Amino acid sequence: MDIEEVIEILSNYPFLKKPRHVLLVKEPIYGVARVDGKEFFVKVLGVTPKWRSDVIVLAIDAKPETVIHECIHLYGLGEFAAYTLTPILITKYKLGIAPLAKLLRYRVRYRKCQYPKEPCPFSLAHEKYKGRVEHYILEW
């Protein structure tokens, strides 16, 4: 997954909330899942932090479904809603049909963060994961 793919997907969904920040991680992402009181490490394709409603983090092997899934979380909706709505929305993307959406379509633009030349809320990610993460900011 690269930023051009993310831009293409987000441009096809004018009604989907656009993340202000997109972090593309160049390696797999692992999270912790809790099942029956036990914790397991699982590989995830994307993450939306609960405390931030303007950022998505995507792994290198993320799919178009992942971008849509994570953008649904930006509305404050949980996993059930995201897993329910994503297949419905991705069908439109895969089939390429939606005349109304094509009329409303506009090109989303992201620019690469210029840290340390500019202040950045993800400076720790830039420093700690230098070369392994790319940070893009939505241009208005």
C-alpha cells in the first residue's frame, strides 16, 4: 500500500471522512487481542487510535478494504459497524459503479510531512521509526 493507492480509494468516496494524517508503516503491525481473558499477538493491517479521530496507520500489506475500514472508525464507530459497512462500500470500489459518486468525486491530496523542518504531532514516530514510517498530511 502506498499513498497513491490511499488517495485513489479516498477520492472514490466523497462522503467518507478523510483522515488528516496517514502513517504508512513499511513493515507488519502487531497488536494485542484479548479472547477469554487471554492475550494474543495478532497481525493487523491498519490501526485507528481511539484517542485520535484524525489519523489512520496502515501496514505495508494493507488492502483497499483496510483504508475504508479504518476511515469508518474515524466516525467513532466500532468494529461491528466497520466490519458490516466495509463490504458494502468496497463493492462500489471494486465494481466501479456509482454515477452519483463520480459526479461528487474530487481528488484528495496529501503531502509528505517535512519533519523536522515543520512541527509535527508524530515527531516520536519520525525519530523512533526513521525510514520505516512515512507520514502524510491532508491538504485542504
